Amino acid sequence: MKDKVFKVFTVLIVVFVGLCCLIPFLHIVAMSFSNKTAVMRGDVFLWPIGWDLSAYKAVFNNKGLMDSMWFTLFLTLVHTLICLVMTILCAYPLSRPGLKFKSVLLIYILFTMYFSGGMIPGYLNIKSLGLLNNFWVLILPGMLSTYNMILMKSFFQSMPRELEESAYVDGANDLVVLIRIVLPLAKAMLATIALFYAVGRWNGFMDAILYINDESLYTIQVRLRQLIQASQVSTMLEDIPEMKADLIAETVKASCLVFSMIPVMVIYPWLQKYFVKGVMIGSVKG
């Protein structure tokens, strides 16, 4: 009886938390597809009223927003690939039992997970390296996550050593073992880590605000931050005067938010089957 009560209580909590996440999202989507009269009256909650695509037409016709979208897609792709390579090159050696000074190196890396130099020293360091207003400033400082590295290291440690030893007997070196044996068996973990890096880069905007002043390097999240301000929305509507009468700031903001979530919503279903498996393998075993 106690187990049943606990299970029911757990399910109710999960459903409540899920609704807290889902309802605001559905509300934003409903506002983005509703006409301005229904939005101004406050009639829109979870379902669009007076279907209207004018807000999305304004978004897709805005050059600055579309340029930021394509730039962020390219940035996310490059960032994810580089981060995966760095994570693999760091996690694989640390997972080998024969690595010298393994404990010291691991403590040195874990130290960065809990302590940092701070915002101002970080900015001065970036400035001294000449990376301000540079594409690489959005990639290099965050190209290795200690948490993701630990997950991948745990996964590599959980793999049977016999597979690698048989390859060494056949004359393979460490690089061949990594590329031909370890990585093909780590697809679930690689997909999970790639999703972590991609979503983190896609949603990140603080580094772009601190280090970027060139509008051509603005990410989609920085554009959204600007559009939250009423003046930026008004400027956007002035660029398309024929639609101004059919739109208000709230519908434009809602459509921009939905627009920015499209890539993640498209990619996540393809990686979902690897997500849970990869996290469980990397966090439980090893």
C-alpha cells in the first residue's frame, strides 16, 4: 500500500512539473498564431483565437533575425563538433588505467568545475588574446565541459577491456582503437553529449553580450533579447508597414520565441532515443 501511495504521489509531482513547463509554452504558441484583437483582450490561453500568420511573416521578412538564425545554426554546428573532439580527447586518456599522473590531472580538471576566474578577469583575458568581436570567442572559451567529460569518461571505463586488448594484439595503436572500436560503440553517448553541447550553445547569449558588438555576429538569443524591448519590436514593424496594422508587440515577441525553438524541436526527436540511454550508461556504470 505504501508503494502504491508513493508511486501515485511521484506521478502527480511529475505531471505537475510537466504542466508547469508545458502550459507557458502552449500559451506562447497560441499567442503567436492569434490575431491582435484576441491577444489585446486577453482571451488567448492555450488555443489560438482568430488564426493569423502575420507575426510569422514579419519574423521571416526581418533580415537581421534571419541572418542571426543562420549564423547561430552554423555556430552551433561548429561548436558541437569541436567540443565533441575535445571531450573525446580528454575523456579517453583519463579512462585508461595506465595513464601516469591520472589522479592529478583529474583533480586539475575538476577544479575548473567548481571555481572560475570571474567575469572581469575573463573579459580581460579575452581582450588580451584579441578575441573581442571574433567568431572564435563564442567557441574557444567553452569548448570543453567538465561534466560532459566525466560522463564520457565513465562510459569509456564501462566498456570491456577485452575488445581493446584484442585490437592491440592485432597490431592496432591507441588511435586506431579509439576510432574503429571505441567510438562506433559509443554512439548513444556521443549523441547525448552532442545534444548537451548544441542546446547549451543555442541557448547561450551571455558570452555574445559580453564579447560581441558587431551585429553580424549576433546570435539568435541576443536578437530575441533585443526584441523583448518594445522599441526593437516597433522598429521591426516599421520595416514592414503593410503588416503593422495587423500586429502588436506581444504577437511578434511570441512568434520570435517560437521561431527560435524550431531547430531544437526538429533535432531533439531524432536524438531522443539515444538521450536516456547515453545518460544512464555514462552516469551509472564506471
